[in-house]
Amino acid sequence: MPHRVFASAPRRDTPGRIDPEPQPLPHQRHAFRGELLSVSRDPSLHGAEAIRHLPDALLVVEGGRVLACDDWAAIGSRFADLPVVPLPGLIVPGFVDAHVHFPQIDCIAAHGDQLLTWLERHVFPAEAAFASRAHADGVAAFFLDELLRHGTTSALVFGTVHAASVDALFEAALARNMRLIAGKVLMDLGPDFLRDTPETGRSDSEALIARWRGRGRLGYAVTPRFALTSSDAQLASAAALLAGHPDVLLHTHLAENTVELAAVAARFPDAADYLHVYDRFGLVGPRSVFAHGVHLSGRAWSRLGAAGAGVAHCPGSNLFLGSGLFDLAAADAHGVKLGLGSDVGAGTSLSLLAAAADAYKVAQLRGHPLDPFRALHLATAGGARLLGIEREIGGLLPGQEADFVVLDPAATPLLARRTAGRSLAERLFALQILGDDRAVAATYVAGRCAHRRQPGFSSPRAPA
């Protein structure tokens, strides 16, 4: 029996959300055909064997997971009765944003200041508005739709000090079936209008874990903002939360800015370095995700590697706030887990293509070039490993959840000119450096279309 091809016109069900073809029921088996690329292992360690490139692939999905993914010629006959969606462009795993602040979307691109004054002037006032659940609901919906529009299907997200901000985010993520890990900010030393206590921080966190654990594709992260905004009692409480829930992450900031480092050293004069502050409270381990790590000592890098902890590299925000240049070579030398983070609102784009472009530029300044295949790994499977969800997503491997993005190498006239007739490496690098949300033709979550760019992207007939 010949394959059937979905070819109906796009349908808009809700503003900003477009269904480009008939949506399968969750239990149905269906398939996609096109060029596919995934980098499930770090090519800096595993070389070309880490890269899977299928110029004409068949991706079969059942129950939201990958049932099969191989060359059309190898498996097409096995699935001849399935409807097939032809996907022009380059199919890659969904992007994983390893560090982002959803409440800061409204203060993105705030002028001036470095980290500490930027927080006081722009971020804390913006986050205070999340005392209103209605405000949190509106921002959460906008934020998640923007993630999908940029090709991000999974993320590790900061909420605010308000427990309801996390409720709003999780509720919106559940409705979109996104894989999201988030947590209520702990900051009992914050400004008067934006603080909790060690007791309320812990009780709110416990209640959120109980309320959302096991629902959809959601996960929780214990989230002290950073060492300066939590008392010793609250840092100890965060460690107790982490120890009491072996399925949650620790998500915080580390060694981002030199002024911040000096303030941490003044408050904790007996600590060997910034990381040691967290370590003394039991917050450094295999479930710890530290954002930035721009200014780390050799001792700290060694400890991160030995503990199995990881760092979310956020080059866009490090450049925007003037924080410094991340040392990729040091991370590699100590075997530290890495992923890419947009860090909006200090980051100026939710696009992980833009983050990868900034990572390349920072690496160039450090004399440590970043290969485009490794950049894709960091934005997908590397981020998944950092977040402890590598079994579920990141490689489009059989059994994994079918989150993927279709990139359009001809999204702009310049990209089209730069990529036409080029090798895979050249096309991928051009997408990394010149691409942004315009290059995301479509985003699929668990095999169902969650976003399609309009206008100008249409599915041709399936390849012969």
C-alpha cells in the first residue's frame, strides 16, 4: 500500500498556535520524512561516531515517542500503511534551554548596568508583579509560546519568589505537553517587597513538589537565586529539600560577575571560593545545575567535575551584562557537564541558535573554537544530560520522546544564498551563526505540531 501524505492547509486554533497538518491522536502511529541530524554524544569526545545524519530519513512516532528512525530505504517498506508528513528542511532534536527566567521576559534588553545593579533596577521590580496570579498566567503563556516559536521544547526555568508563579508556569506547560523543570525562587535576603523566609520557602517548595510531581512531563528544581540572596539557614534548608527529594534538581547561579564574586567573598570569608559556599551546605552534586561559571578557580572546576555537577553556559547574557568570557577549555579539561542557556532576560534572545552563535564567538576569543556539531549537541542532548533527562529527549532515538524542530536553511535570503549547495557542516554552521527564530520552520512536541512559521513554509510532495 502506498504511503499517504498529509497535505491539508494549516489550521489556526488559537492565536499564535498553528496546526500545519491533521493532528494524530496521542496513541496513533504516524511518520515524518526528511533530512535528519542528531548529535546524541559529545563529538569532542566521540568524534564523527557521535553524529547521525540521514539525508532521507523516516521518523516514526507512536504514543508521543520515537518508534523508529532510520533511512527511508531501510525501513520505509515496514511502515507503508502509515500517513507520512514530508518535512522540508533539516530535522533536529528539540532545543533544551538549560537556564532561563520566565518572569524576566518583560525586562529583556534593559539598558545599562552590570549584574547586581541590573537586578535591583530592572529585575526585582518586574518580578514583584508576579504576586498577581493573573499576571503570572499571562506571562507564562506568552513565554512558553515564544519558546516553541524559537524551537525550544524543554527548559530549566526560574520562577519568582511567589509559589503561584510556578503554578502558572507548570499549568501552562502541562497544557502544551512540554518537558519543563522549574522551581520557586528562594531568597530570604531579597528586597523587602520580594523575599520569603527559610520556613515559607521550604513549605512552599514542598507543596509545589507534591502538587506537580508526576504530572505530564514536568520536573522540579530547588532554586535559591544565588548565595547573596539566601541566609545560611535558607541554604541549609535548600540542601535538606534536595536530599529529601532524589528526583529534583538544584538550580542556581555561580561565579557570574566579578563584583558579585567580591561580595560573596566578603560575606563568606572562610570559603575557599564561590563554589565552596554551596559545597559547605551540601548543594554540589550530580543533580546540581549552576548557571554561568564565568569566573571559576581551578579548584572549583575540579570539584564540579568530581561531583558530577554541571554548568549552563549562557554566553549571550555574559556578553550583554559585561560579565566575562566562559572558559570552555577548562570545563572540558575537568569533564564538567555542559548545556546552553538563553538566560533571558539578561540574555537578549530565546533562540538557542543565537546562544550557539554567541558561544562560538566567546570560544573564539578564548582560543578554543566551537565546532557546529558540538554546538548542536550542547543545545540538545548535552542540555538534556545536564538536566538529567537524557534518557527521555535529545537524540531522537527509539524510545525517546519525539520532540523535534524543522530548521529552514533558506529562511532568509542571506541564509538561502549562504547554504545553497553547501556541505552539511557548512549549512549547520550558517544556521548557527545567521539563524534565529526565523529559521525555525516548525516545532513538534511529542510528535504533534506545536508551532509552524507562517507564512512561507509549505510541505512539498514526499520524496520519491
